[in-house]
Amino acid sequence: MTASSIQAPRGLSTDIQADRRLYSDDERARRDATVWTLVQGILAPLQFFVFLISLGLVIRYLTTGSGYDAATISIVIKTGVLLLIMVTGAIWEKVVFGQYLFAPAFFWEDVFSFAVIALHLLYVFALWADALAPDHLMFLALAAYATYVINAGQFVWKLRLARLDAEART
């Protein structure tokens, strides 16, 4: 399969046109040379693993009424890992693209990341302020997790586009 055979939804670009690739040659070289690529490669699956455990604990609490403390701790840990990957991702973006956030190649992923972070931090604030009942906190966490899944899908799609771009260059 070549990059030109990718069919994007109507009105959307695949970002793999000859004049607008995901990475320029210099950006690709910086991406491949920086330790931050490895850091992101480690943190992304770690975050997903933490998410899966936390999701299970949240669902367990909502279905059985037990395990509130474990679910709460797991959500706070998930939020911490999310913030860590956001900071290190911004550093990666600076090294590769020359700006901390909103590089054209990852603009919409970064925009949506802010919604993900906002919902996670809203959960932490509501927990800290005792502003919501436990069930409502868990539903807020599920909303944060739904946005996380969408955002993770955006990044997986870009990873796929980068691989197709590399294949097209060879």
C-alpha cells in the first residue's frame, strides 16, 4: 500500500502529499535522534496500561459499589501519567518541530489533548474540593477516559501515517 492509496474521510487530508509530508527530512532526522522519541514510546503504552487498570477499577466501583479508594487512586495516577506524557511530548515537539505545542503536523492532536487534560484536572479538582458525589466523580473520570481514547486514536493514526510516509519515501 502506498501513501497515495490512503482514502481519508471526505474533506480531510492524509497529510502525506509530496508537498506536505508529516515530517520533513530534517524533522525525521531529529525525531529519530532524540531520546524524547524513546521516552514517548515508553510512556504511551504505560499510560494505556494504567488507563486499562483504572478503567476496570472505575467500572468495578460503578457496578458493585466497592473499591472506591482504589478507583480514585488509579484515576489520580492516570492523571499524573497523562501530565508527564504531555510535558515530555511538548519537549519532543520542540526538539522535532521547533515549537512546544501546536506544530502543524500535530495541531489537532494537541488541541484535543487539552480537552483530555482539562477533564482529568477537573476530576482532580472536584475530588480535592469534594464538589461531586463519588458516582458523579466516576462518571467524570469516564468522560475524561473517553476523550483520552479518542486522543490516543489520533496519535495512533499519525503513527500509521508516519509509517506510510516512510514507505513512500523508499
